[in-house]
Amino acid sequence: MDEDIRQANRKLVKKLLLAVAAASVFGFAMVPFYDALCKITGLNGKTGGAASAQTVQARKIDTSRFVTVELNGNTMQGLSWEFGANQNKLRVHPGEIVMTAFHVKNPTNQALMGQAVPSVSPGWTAQYFNKIECFCFKQQTLNPGESKEMPLTFFVSPELPKDVKEIALSYAFFPIGNGS
Amino acid sequence: MTTATTATASHEHDAHHGHPTGIMRWLKSTNHKDIGLMYMIFGTTMFFAGGLLILLVRAELFMPGLQFLNPSIYNQLVTLHGLIMVFAFIMPLTTGFNNYLIPMMIGASDMALPRLNNWGFWILPPAAILLLIPFFLQFFGIGDGAASNAWTMDNVALDLQSGIGMDFTIVVVHLLGISSITGAINVIVTIFNMRAPGMTLWKMPLFCWAWLVTSFMLLAVIPVLGAVVTMLLTDRHFGTHFFIASGGGDPLLFQHLLWFFGHPEVYIVLLPAWGILPTILSTFARKPVYGYKAQVYSFWAIGILGSFVWAHHMLSSGMPLAGELYFMYATMSVSIPTAVMIFCWIATVWRGSMTFETPMLFALGMIVMFGIAGLTGLVIPDIAAYAQYHNTMYVVGHFHYPFFGGAVLGFMGATYFYLPKMTGHMYDEKLGKLHFWLTIIFFNFTFTPMMMVGLAGVPRHLADYALKYTEYQMLSSVSAILLGATQLIFLYNIIKTARGNGEKATAQVWEGAQGLEFTLPSPPPYHTFTTPPEVK
């Protein structure tokens, strides 16, 4: 092989390796990008953290219509808690502050830690679902046999499009610790 | 390296441009023909290994209820079959063909990076062993078996499977990824820098073009696969939460990233076969390739379009309607360049003076099977109907049409086409034709029943099914076993030819064969085109 072909080969290899590195970085960069995209579009039904004081203050109660909010709770594999909503269905006015609760019980003989992860369906309505107080904001620890009432305070934004009559809020309780 | 072999090597080197003999010839080889052959032999071996695994699965599905396998072993076998066939069979096999053929097709003396080439190959055998080890270890009470969450490495395994199988798989995916990337870099550098004088890009055979597009796709998506399995690994062992919802991660992100690699992978598997097909068709139709440029543009169009349609594998994951619509239309748009290619193939043989030697039979068979693949696939991304197809045996039946009916048939044809060139002897034409007809019959009787039971509602990855599907499943199982047995004819024919039986092949081999590789004697000498040929 001629020396100048060798040289050219080496140059091209370097460029291609750079492309490989860029593609790897792209793979990892998708993680924050995806989170941002979900937050903006409400894709995936991810709800945000606690609603800010301004949003709570600025809301107006729309008494002209009702929205049915369905509540649902599941525990994931590895966390054998009894978990569910106290009321499975609520009829609320958009803008109205609603207080409800979920119950949870640890029937096992060991203390367990869990984290509830909310999901709203249809996904794009997540941006209209505002939580003021939620047990999902922090991890929960339950001693053997302990049971708990966990409050949830929320309101549905009055800007919710009129054709939406039902929103479902579902919690999945994941185990924390023990290697997961 | 021992001193003895060094001495032998240098001694031979003194005498002539020889090469080490025995095992060292293969271990240290930097010759593109040797490495190409090793890739092909490795790929073919894994083809039989992966086939054997799935025959066990088909044996289990012969009757409802559980007879031979428990569900865990069943899913491990399905997973290993998928991983082996994609990563250890078809990708190495097509890489073998590119190694053997591309330098001869473009008039280069060798691949541009021969040592990287050697390294890229020798990563494969250890990787294949690592992939299979956990499966066998479980029978000695070590670990809980191989990965059992399908070749997509579905990350529900974070909960379902905590054993060593998944960790082995992650390492193997990294190794195979490195091998693929080295191969892709080598192809790109060879094609850009090593062409003979006068061999412009627009004069290259379509196989070179197809591999060029494939290589760029590999460079773009294999690192993403590397990133996603790395994240899976850190999630499993180092407390990160990329995909674990309890820590703010998102399991769906895994699917998005996996399929961002996974769908282009379909074209990575298929493009080389699409590249070699026109050569075979034009040889036996004794006509030049029709629509050469149209086919090259189609390769690029499919490569690019195919990288932006991944979420049609996850239409039931609850995407917003706008997203689903986008992925439906984008997916269906891929069929436009694909149709361009199919029409070019048909136009190539149209009114040609056709003869039907075995490679031609496989090539024509591939056009038909690939057509069925396209038509059975076109309905799946339809978001209105998708729910019925998702995760059913219909999908399994469908994707075997492009994989087996497209890539595997294409490369069986290519094997018969180039076997006389590689060995210097003609293969047994009668056995070749028998192999073709039995393959095409049993292939269809294996996978069509799968589509039917799938439409009726039988899900994938289940070791059992309802009684009413028994007849179809039996038909599929019997055909699968016969399909597997038929491949022994193929193996026998190759070995027989390689051992020097059969009449001598001429340099041109086939009456209508064109291209630089057919100007060389059969078999080609160890070093070819050390002085570049002049291409007009």
C-alpha cells in the first residue's frame, strides 16, 4: 500500500471514530432530551411536581361542567403492599380543589420502602392535572403491619379542553432499596 | 505467538510472499479472503446453532400443553435464537461476503485496515460462547439461565430477571457492537480510498453501494445500542434510574432507544442482500442491471427514512395520536423506495434470456418472498388495526419473511453464485435445485400458519396455546423441522464442492457474469490485484 493511501486511510478512520463517539454521546443525550420532550408535550402522562402558588391562585372554578377523575393504585413486583384509592371515582369541577386519600398497608413482617409514581391518562391531559399535595412527592416507609392514609390534594385546570370528560390518575408503587 | 511459528513465518517470507500455515494462518490472518471465509464459516455455524435452538421451541409448540420445556427455558431459547440469528449469523455472514468480495469488486489488493479486520473477526467466537454459557450453566445449578426477555432485551427484566444471563448478554452486545463498528469502518475506508483507478463510485457493483449505506447505518445506530445497554447495566448494578420509574426514569425510554437501533437494524440485515440480488438477476437474465442509479438512491432513501420510523414497534405504548400518525405514515413511506427496487429487479429480468440455475432460483424466490414480506408488513403499522397484531404470532410470521425470505434466501443464492468462484469447482446443480424447492415450500408452510394463528390471537413468547390452534401449530412445527433438515443438503453441497468434487469452474463461472471478480481465475489466488487493474 502506498504511504499516501495509508495516510488517507488514517485520516478517514479518525473521522469515522469521531462519528462513532458522536453517536454514543447522542445515545446518552437522548435521556435529558426525552425528559424535556415529555414535560413539554405531556407525552407519557408524566405529571409534574407540586403546583406553584401562582397557578393555585390564578385558577377559576368552572362550575358549568364536571370532569370525572378516576383514581387507581397498583403495587409493582417486589412490594407486596395493599394499596388503593379511598374513592375510585370523583366528579369535580375544573378549578375546584379536591382532597382525597389513598390507603396503604404493609402486611409483611419486614419494614419496606416504596415510591409511588403517578401517570395520567390520556397522557396529554397531564399538563392540566395540578397536584398541591401528594404522597408521591416523597418515599414512604412502612413498618411491619403498619397501615397509612395518604392524602392527595389536586385540582384540574379550568383550561382543560371541553371535550375531555374523564381523566384517570394511576399510581404505581415501586419498591426502593434491596437492590432495585 | 511462539518462536517456532515466527521462524516458519519469516522463513517462508524469505522464500516468497507466503503466509503461516495451520491454525496460525487463521488466527493471525490479515488476508481479506481468509477473514471473509472465517466470517462465513462462523456465520453458517451459528445459523445451524440458532436453528437447532428454535427447533426445540417448535417441538414444544407441536402440541398444546407443556411437554419438553418449562416456560423459562422456552423463553431463553426464543431469546437466544433471536440474538444468534441477528447478531451472530446474518451480520457476520454478510460481513464475510463484503470482506471476500468488495476488494475484488473494486480492484483493491485487500481491505484498507487488515489488522482491524482480523481483530473484528476474532471478537466474535468468544462473544458467541459468552452468549451461550449461561444457558448451559443453569443445568449445573449456576445462575438462572440465559436472557429470556427476547432479542429486544425488554427491560421489564429489571424486575423479572436478576440473574447472570442478562449481564452476559449486555457484555456480548458490546463485543458484537465493537466487531460491527470495526467492520463498518473498514468497508467505508476501503470503498473511499482503495478503489482501482477508473473505478468511480458510480461504477461500483450495487453490493458495494449497499454495504456503504449499511456501514453508515451501523456507525450511526450501534453506538446508541451500546449506550442503551450500558444504561441498562448501570440500572441493574450501580443504582442509576435511567429506565426505573421509581427513581424518575422511564421504561418507555428504553424501548425508544432500543428501537432507534432496532429498526435500522432491519435494513442493516437486508441491504447487503438487496445489493447482491441485482448482480445475480442480471447474470442469469444476461442483461445489465436495470435502474442502477435508482437502486442506489433507493438504498440511501431506505437507510435514511428507515432511521426515523422506529416507534412503529411500540404503537401500543400509549403515544399521542399525532405521534402514532407520524410513525404510521413514515413507515408506510419506506415502501416507496422499496417498491422502486422491486420494480427494478423485475425490469432487470424482464424479457431477458433467462436460465434457472440455483442462484437464479433463489434470487427469484427472494423477490416473491420479499414481496409477501412487504405486503404482510404494510398492514401492521396501521394504527387502527395495530392492536390486533401487536405481540402476536402474526408479527413473528411476518418478520421471518424479510429475514429468512429476504436476507437468508438472498445469501443462499449468493453462496451458490460465488461458491464456484471461491472453490474453483461447480456445486451439484441437482442438489442445489432440490435444496431451493424444499426450502421455499417448508419455509412457507412454517411461517404462514404462524400468521394465521397470530391473527386469531395467539401471542408470542408463550410456551402453550389453546387447543383449537393445534393443527396450524403442528403444520408449522413439522415444516420447521423439515426446513431445518433441508439445510443439511445445503451444507453437504458446500462441503462436497469445497473438497474439490464437481467440474472445474472457469474464471467467468457463469456465461453472463460481469465484474472484476470474474476476471480472476477460480479460485482466486491468495493475493489479488496487487497491481490495480485499469477500469474503463
